[in-house]
Amino acid sequence: MAVPKRRMSRANSRSRRSQWKADNPALQEVKVNGVPQRLPRRLVKAVQAGILDLDRR
């Protein structure tokens, strides 16, 4: 793990953190009970297997 040699100022660390942005998940179109749904890829198998219920969202 990288360890900083010197302490970073509060302004520098906060400005570095403010540049980080989360991306929207890529959605994939899947038919669930004949109805097309747009889901993140990581949830497609769970919905198809019946583990995750979309009606409770």
C-alpha cells in the first residue's frame, strides 16, 4: 500500500476528492414476464432466476 511521505493539506485532499464521479450503471434490456425492463448487468441473472422480484421496487 502506498504511504505518503508528507502530510497533504486539507485543501489539496478535498480538491482531489471532489474530482471523483461515479458512473451510471450500464443498463441492459431484458424481458421479464413478457415486459421489457432495463436493468444493470449484475442484476440480470438474479431476475431471470427469480431471486430478485421487480414488483417490490
